[in-house]
Amino acid sequence: MAALLLAAAVVVGRVALEGLDEKTLAVLLAFAGGAVLASLADTLMPEVFEHGQPYNAFATAAGFFLSFVLAT
């Protein structure tokens, strides 16, 4: 259900923000990225580091690096 809502939000956002200039869109994307990081830091990471293996920090850093590489 969450995946369907997210897909619908992406489509609606794409249509609604189609005419914005690049600077405004960059600010909105930065805000959205920060919201994702805050959500991960608040909900997922504490549980992973409490119950996870010793390589969790490396895997987290590698995931952020990969997402940065794919975005550029």
C-alpha cells in the first residue's frame, strides 16, 4: 500500500512541479533528501546498530556513497 501511495505522490509531484526553475527544484529536492535521511536516522539506524553486525557502519557509508555516485 505504501508503495502505491509513494508512486502516486511521485506522479503528482512531477506534474505539479514541472514548470519550476532549476534552483527552486534543487531546494525542494534537497529538503526531500534531508527528510529521507532524518527518517532513516530516527527509525532505522538505531535498531540496525543495536541488533546488527559489525559491518553496519561500512554498509551505511557505502550506501550513501553509491547513492551520491548514481545521482551525479
